[in-house]
Amino acid sequence: MTRVLWLGWEDAYTPRRMQEAARDLGISLDTLQITDLVFRVTPTGSCVCLGNTDIVEFYDVLMARTFHPFISEALTVARLFASAGKPVIDASLVDEGYAVSKMHDYLLMSLNGLPVPRTYQVYTEQATQLCLNELDYPVVLKGVHGSHGTHVFMANNREEVYQRLSTYPAGALMIQEYLPANEDYRIMVIGYRALPVCVSRSPENGDFRTNVGSSPHASPKQTTDMPGLVDLAEKASRLLRRECAGVDIRYHDGKPYVLEVNRRPVFENFESVTGFNVASTLLRYIVEKVHSHQRAG
């Protein structure tokens, strides 16, 4: 039986769905937090333990979901799994420099020709003035870190920009052009392949965000009807090496833009709107990855 360690602290729905899918598929899956573990170093050996169990020896694969505020500890666990020849999802956590921020994502996508909104991360008032001179109002202020619509604001003039920036540390909010549209799309990508359905989302009245909770203005769409979006979502997830990603795409003036590639998407709204079993699809991908590692070893 494949043993999966799901490491993270997040919404209640997604880990529960993974556990339900694991039971249905006859797979062992435990959801743990860093605070459940003991990092043990002694003269005779060392391990990361759950009780008296060495988690690297016990589990076959690590699915690393959330990090903050225990970033170093989570990456240490990921490195130990990789050193033992066991797969880590995402693999980029152990074989390249760790960097997860929205600006990091925008920079890489832009450098590789993927369309993204004009975005600025600045630290001084002078730099802020220069970037505002290049944008039309309203603008979006978006946290470099954050998800599910948190730390995202609209500013209609310069005064509102500076007022909002003053409540955050320098550089914590990016300044981004606003791309008005009636809807955008959440495309779920697993193993760098888009699922056959996606979610079309429209903002609530009086709001401009679409990724806040379970919007009542959401409907399922067949991705087979949108090959351009599928191709863009798969390219973005592969470029950023997100093996399970929620890719948000918006059309503006007839052109698609990647708004975000979320490396730990919540399943609840997507599953409830589409009826698609994301948890089972992800778990099958994880198990196949384990088997591929074992065959290669």
C-alpha cells in the first residue's frame, strides 16, 4: 500500500477530501503539520519523527502544501525525502532555489513569453511614483504573498495607493494594472495537464475579485471548448513546476492573461461547481509518481 504524507495546514475541506479519496482507492494518506513532528539529532543518528516513527522511512511520498511560518523546517523535511530517493511534490522544492512569490511567478512567465498583467514591486516612494506614471487608474494592489483574495485591493487614485501602501511593509504589496472583465477562469492542472472542466467566475456586486470563497456567480465549463486557455494554463504550471496548480486566467480586449498560478489550490469551490473529483485525480497522479520512482530505482 502506498503511504502518502500530506504536509500542510490549510482549509479543512481539501485535506478531508484527500483522506476520503485515499480510503476509496485503498491508499494510506496522513495529513500532518510541522508542529506534529519532532526533529531529533543524537550521537547515534537523526530523524524527523512522528512519535517513534521516522517519517522518511515510513512514507513513500511527500506532498508539501503549506510552509509559512515553518519554511526552513518544511524544506528540511522535503530535502530528507529527496535524499532518501523518495518523490517530493513539488520537485522544485528540492532541486532548485526555493522562491515562492507572485512577483517571482510574474517575472518567470513574462521572461518566457506568457502574458501577464503589468506589475511592479517597489520599495521607495520615488519608485512608486515612477510606476504610477505608467499606469491608468484604477490599479490593483496585491500582496506578494497571500491567497484566496487576501491582501488584494483596488485603488482609484494616487492618494488611495499611498494610503494602502502605508499599512504594509515596503515591498509587501505589488502595484498591478487592472484588467476589467466580466469573468475569469480557474483551470485546475494536475501533473501539468488541465482537467477536462474548469470554473468560470464573476465578481460579486461591488467587488472586483473573483477568487474569494465560493462565489455564487460560478459555473462549470468544458476545457475542450477552450484549447487556448488549456495550453496557456499547462505552460504556466510547467514553467513554474507546479504539479498541482489552480491557474487563473482572464481575457481582456480579446487576449488571455495569467493572473495567478496557485501551488496549493483549494478544491471546495471547484469540486462543488464542476462535480469533478479533484482529490482522486491528484491522488492517482501521486501514486503513479511513486511507482515511477520505484521502477526507476
